[in-house]
Amino acid sequence: MLLDPNFLHSVVLLVEHDEAGGMGVILNRPLPVTLQQICQESRLAFTGDEDATAWRGGPVDPQRGIILVRGGLPEAEDTVLDFTDFISYRKDLLESLLVEPRSTFRLFLGYAGWGAGQLDQEIQEGAWVRVPLNPEWLMPEDPQELWPLAIQSITG
């Protein structure tokens, strides 16, 4: 029901949602730019997989980096999702992940954002459906498969 092309067939990880609004990242939109390219442009060291991509987190503030991390220890300012995954905005963490080839993370550029009451209204209108967190969906190998998996989880 949501006609915004930014969210067509998107699966969004809702990171924050309260009376002030909401924030999340789109999990199934890889960007056509590699982490290596981003690091070169940003003058950051990178020793990871040369094919690793960045991800389009959403249409708001595309210069803002948001990191989804699997493993490691979150800091107090990070948002813990489950036993092994957390969200962070820390540049120092990103810099350390970029030079650790065994690290498992996704760098999202931008985010999806909603003002106060906006997301609640869109959910009531049927534009969004909330489902419990599924850790398997956080870092899918084939992002094209995520939308059908999410729909199947809703419809059965």
C-alpha cells in the first residue's frame, strides 16, 4: 500500500520506535559501490573482501553510516538486537571492523525515518507490517530472497 519507491519491496529493521518517531535501515538494498571504494574516498584503511558492498539504509541522510555488527561486544551507546547482533554509529568501531577480515558487519548509508506518530499511522493504514526480529534476515546472502521470505512469514 505504500507507494514510495524508496520502500517498494523493502524489509526494514526497526531500530528505534517511540513517541518521538522511528528509525530503521532497509536490509535488502545493496548499493552498487564497494566498501573498498568508500574507504578510498573516505581515506579509511580496508583489508576485507574486495567485493563487499555498502547497503542503502534508507533515503534520509545518505552520508550517515550505520553499522550492523554480528559478534563482538557492544558499548553502552549501541543498540543490542539479540544475543549476537547490534547496531552502532561509532566511527572507531567501523574503522576497526574495516581492517579485521574476519569481522561480520554491514555498513548502511542513510536510514529510514518517521516523525512522531507517522509510523504508527502507516501501520494502521496497512502500509507496514511488524514481525518479530528474525536474526537470519539481518545479513542475507541473497538480498533478493528477503522480501519473499518476509511475505511468506506473514501470509504463511
